[in-house]
Amino acid sequence: MFRSVARSAAGKNLLRRGYATAVPERKVAVLGAAGGIGQPLALLMKLNPLVSQLALYDIANTPGVAADVSHINSRSEVAGYVGEEQLGKALEGCDVVIIPAGVPRKPGMTRDDLFNINAGIVKGLCSAIAKYCPNALVNMISNPVNSTVPIAAEVFKKAGTYDERKLFGVTTLDVVRAKTFYAGKAKVNVADVNVPVVGGHAGITILPLFSQATPKANLPEEDIKALTKRTQDGGTEVVEAKAGKGSATLSMAYAGAIFADACLKGLNGVPDVVECSFVQSTVTELPFFASKVRLGKNGVDEVLGLGPLSEYEKE
């Protein structure tokens, strides 16, 4: 995705390269597009040649973000929507809806502290999705994901539109961090690294499976423990480094764009698209769990098992 973006930035118009005719029309909405995650996410989705229509929604400031992003010479047409009365228009005809809306975590805040604020926001947005684009794939970024995804499921069930294959908690940032930290410690090319991350999307519920990481590096157990803890605490690391001025917005936007791209490829019939995501699952006794998921034309094609775990990971 991003190599093609770089080439287009070098002056090769995406339309001339055949994306408009070779790729299906796909509408993507970003709900919370004027926020710290929403703005860079809007930029990255504008650069994605699989997107033909990009709807940017927020409660304020969206027209400016939409105008800014719309000047980029890539395939998608951009429209900005502001306020609840325009939410339906933003959602109509959507194939993928990405939700970074809500308040970010501040120093000293737990993900539970976020719950009371963001739960209400997510409930309202999901009620509108159920009404205006019930068949869209929903990518939930709003924290705490461990709670907002089940809330979304209940909203959709109440509306009679719930399809477990179409609701995803975006845990890709955990995977991105695990890959980055592992590559640095193992001294391997980060572009070649793969690390599945399972569990949830908060603190100790995040479990990177370094025993399954490729390329194999045979790191000592103390390194694996330190990498696991750093992956689990990655969000806190950024919150503290920003000294109260924000949370992980740029890396989260990148991770959100990677996962949305995978969803679009699945919808378009690209074979064997696999990403980790927090979905309804029977992999464990928990109703929702993050593991590897094969994506297809209806969202989740298959929830994959955990595979072989080390003793440390089992514990």
C-alpha cells in the first residue's frame, strides 16, 4: 500500500495507473476524523488506492480536514460531514467504517477511566451504522477496545443487524509494536518480521507470541519477557513521552490504515489476507478474543487458532 503511495507522490497519477477501473468502488468512513488519530488516518486512507470515496465525520472541524486532504492527487473523492445531523449522509453506502472517535488516554488514566466517556460515543455511532450501513465492516479503534467492541455488538444485536463476521477490534498497533521491538532486539530487517499478538488490547491482556515470530532469533527468555512487557506497556510509554500532551496517535493511525487496507483486500477477493484482530471467537472461553483472522468478502472468513505456545506464553 505505502510503496504505491510513495510512487504516486513522485508524480505518477493513480488514475492513470488503472486503479479506477481495475479496483471495485469502495466507500470508507472515518468517524472522529478531526481528532489526533482521525487526521493522520484520513491522510493515510486518502493515499490508499483501494478507496474510491472517503467520508470524514466529526462533531466539529471536519470541513477543514476534508478540504485539506481532498487536495491530494489520489483516487478517492473526499467529503467532510459535521454534527449528528450529517452522520447518516457520511455513512450511507459505506463498505468499511473506521471509528477512532472518543477521548484519548491521559497520564494516570486507566482504560477503565475511558470507558464511561467513550462507551456513550460508540453507542451513538453504532446505532447510526445499524441504520445507514448495516452491512459495513466496522473497525473499532476507540478505547478501551476490550469494552467498546462488546458494546457495539450489543447495539447491533438490539437493532437486529449484528453479524459477528463484520465487527473488528483493531489491535494492529500491538502487532506493529511487537514487530518493531522484536526486530530491534533480534537485529533483523523489520520489513521481514511477523509476530502474532493475541488476547485483548489493554496491558497484560496483550500477549505477543514471540515463540512464533519469524524470522526465528532464539532470544533468551529474559529478552522475551522484556519485549512482552514493552509491547504491553507501549501505549503508556507514548503517553508519558508526550508528557500529558497526547497519546499514541500517529502509530495508531498507521496501524488503523494497515488493518483497513487488509479489510478492503478481503472484500475485493484477495486470497489469504490474515491479520490479528479482536473478534467474536470460540478460540478461548471468552466471547471476544484477539487472534489471527482470515479476511474475505464477508469480513471474517475464519478465526484461526493460537498455534503452539511456549511455557511462558501458556502461563
